[in-house]
Amino acid sequence: MTKKDYILIANAVREAWEEYENDYYPEQEALYKVVECLCSALGSENPSFNRELFTRMAVGDKPDHINFI
């Protein structure tokens, strides 16, 4: 995969995230879990994969009520 692919995936997650970013919903936790799983999978395929950057691109800063990542 290329950087372009990672950006495409992060943008797709961001689009879903924006539906819930102003309010707390269980869906936010589910999206964070998806991001966590994607980071693990993408990182295992590419040792240069930047988990922190991908997470920020996908969902921004983690709200305090989310307990993982």
C-alpha cells in the first residue's frame, strides 16, 4: 500500500467520524476500535506506517471518554 491508500482509508473513517464528533455515541468507540485495528493491520504490513498520524487524520484528537488507542 502507498501513502495515497492510507490517506484514502483515513478520510473514509473521518467521514464516518464527523457524523458523531459533536456528541458522544457508542459509535465513536466503535470507530476508534476500527482505527485501532486498522493501525495494527497496516503497521504489520509496513514498518514505516505512522500510527499516530493515521489516527489524527482519521479521528483527530481522542476524546477523554474513549479509553483505548
